[in-house]
Amino acid sequence: MAKPLPTAGRKRVALTLADQLVSSASNFALTALVARLGGVSALGSFGIALLVWFAVVGVNRALVSEPMTVIGGPEVKPHEHREGVAASAVVGLGVGVLLAAVCWVLIVLGGIDALGVLALAPWLPSLLVQDYCRAAAFRTRQPHIALASDVVFAVVQAVATVVLAEVGDRGVASFLAGWGIGATAGAIVGMAMLRTRPGSLWRGWLRLRRMWPRSRWFLAEFGTAFPGDQGYLFVLPVLLGTTLFGLYRAGSGLIGPIVVIFLAAGNIGLPEAVRSLREGGQPGLRRFAVLLTAAVSGVTVLYCGVVALMAEPLLRLVYGAPFAPAATVTAFIAGQYALNSLSFGAGVAMKAAGHMKALWVVRICSATITIASTAVLASVAGLTGAGVAALIGGLAYSGGVLTAYVLTAAADRPRHRRGARRPPKSPVLGAGR
């Protein structure tokens, strides 16, 4: 039986969950504001910029935040935060310049409207530094710093967005500017509370080089997870256009609260899964995986079922009447997340047992199926086809994870009995875990 968390531990968990709720709620509110003020097409353009941001922040976490968390510990030397901030700024500047060049080529040579993504580029350093400060706060067991940074981020972003909208600028660039201004304020608060300041860009670059032997594994982890999670959606604006993609983003936005559940369950579930394996062997890990899946699936199926049944009135309420046609695709996306939840515990158990390579193979295969089905079905059946493809993707991922979990658990059974040697280390965590 698991021991109850001490008071300090419960407080950290509560602050972590509160921070995640603030972050997710502010993103949801911004999406709804873009939809209300800018319309369907604006939400589509904003959705493309969000996809780019998800890719960039994932790369930065793989290169900077995650390896620094694994290599170090709660006690941080003064220069580490300075170098972490500088490394994040280097990634933001490098990707920003690359993104600006690509957008310029698309706009000038291809005649493609990429102004929304271009408007994101100048704010990437601020956004990544704020995200690093947030991760550093969790690493040093100071979630109150992350919460304060995110609250300031959300408040300043809201004020800046409303002011820019009131002066008559309701384009995607204006919303992204409000987002970037909020991130800058949040980054300043985060650095101040961490008692650090930016280091030189050169030291940030050197830190990136030193961490590369380990960060490349985190990058591989992200590279296998992102295509099937979010990356395949880059196909939709090309096939459907920004207006229909805006409808798709509205549908997926209604499922946003479940992402909070997934993130929180993953953050809390992985350490508990490792402890279950060490204390109870494979039988203990299996029991925990079943309980975790039951808890996550119960909440997900209930919420997604309600959203699927009430999709049209919810879309009208949150985004406005022009988004009502997204009701059907919203139901399909809800089904995708319900399917994903069925393998949640199995995926966490595989990570705890060190079977990351098997999980990577599953992700690559499911991403291939998702991308192919999205390309074909969206071309043939438009928005509805994209929803069916999402459902297929959820089925492929959960089916693959459950199959891999059964096979790896069967292979481990002779080795991991109570009192047996510790589970093999993941190539991502390595010896520094």
C-alpha cells in the first residue's frame, strides 16, 4: 500500500496541478478569443502557429530542460540557471531566424499566407525562456515559482491582447504579440524568483553542446511522439485550407481539459509506476497500470462522451455560431482521446520498465498510419475524413501500445520477480537518473 504524501509533498502536487490548470485555461481562453474576434479563418491561422510552437517548445525541452533535470538535481548551482536561460534563448533565436526565412520563401515565392507563423518568430526567445523557468521551478521543487510566472503570463497576455484588439488590430499577429508580451513578463518574473539572469549566448551554446550526448535521446523521444500526437495535423491546412482547419482546431479545443488530465496523470503516475515495479515486481506494476488506466479512462470517457453528445451547443457557446459545423469532427476527436486513454497505464508501465525503444517503434508505426489516413481521408471526405483519420490514429496507437506492453511484460516475467534486480535503464534516462 502506498504511503501518503507528507504535507510538503501534497502542497507541491496541488501547486503543480494549479499551474497546469492556469496554463491550459489561459491557452483555451486565448483560442476562444481568437475565434470570437477573428472568426474561423483567423483560428485556422492561429492554429498553424500553435502547431509550430508545440514543435519548437518540444525541441527546446528535449535539448535543454529535460537533460538538465536528469543530469542535475534539486540543488542547482548559480551558473546552471544562467546557462539554461541562455541555451533556451539560443534555441529561440536560431529557430526564429530559420522560421522567418522559411516563411519569407513561402510568402514571396510560393504565394502562401504564412504571416501568422512569421509573427510568432520574434517571440520565440521569450516564450522558450519562460518555459525553461517553469521547468526549472519544478526541478528545484518550487512549483509556486512556476505558478506565479504563469499567472503573470496569463494576466499580462490578457491585458495586452484586449488593448491591441481595442485599437483595431484583430489579426493573428496581434494575438501572437499579446502572447509574446505575456511570455516576456512571465520570463522576467520567473528569472527574478529563481534569482538568476540570462547568461551569454556563447555560454548557452556551450551548454547545448555539452548536453548533446544525453539530449539526443530526449530529442529522439520527442521525434517519435510528436508526429502522431500533433505533427500529423500539419497536413490538414494544406489539404483543407485555413478555414476548415479552424473548424478542426475548435473541435480539438473542446477536448483540451482532457490533456490536463493526461499530463497530470503522467507526471504523478510515472514515479509511482517505478516504485510499484521496484517494490512489487511485474505483478505490482501490472496492478498499478490497470488502476491508472481505469482512473484516466473513466474521466476521459465521461468527459469526451458529454462533449461528443453536446458538441454543437458547446461550439456555439464557446466559439460562436460559425463554428457549429465542427460538431461531427468534434465527436470523432473525442473518440480519439477516449481510445488513447485505454492504453495510458500500459504506456506509463513501459516507460517505468525501461522499454522506451519498443514504445518508439509503436509511435513511429502509429504516426505513419495516422499521417497516411489523414492525407487520404481528408482529401476524399474533407473535415469528416479528418475526424475519421483521428479515430483511426487513436485505435492504431492504443492497439500498438497494448500489444507491445503484453509482449514486453511476457519477456520480463522470468526476470522481474519480487526482490529481483532493478529494471533495465531507459536509454533516455541513462545512468544519471
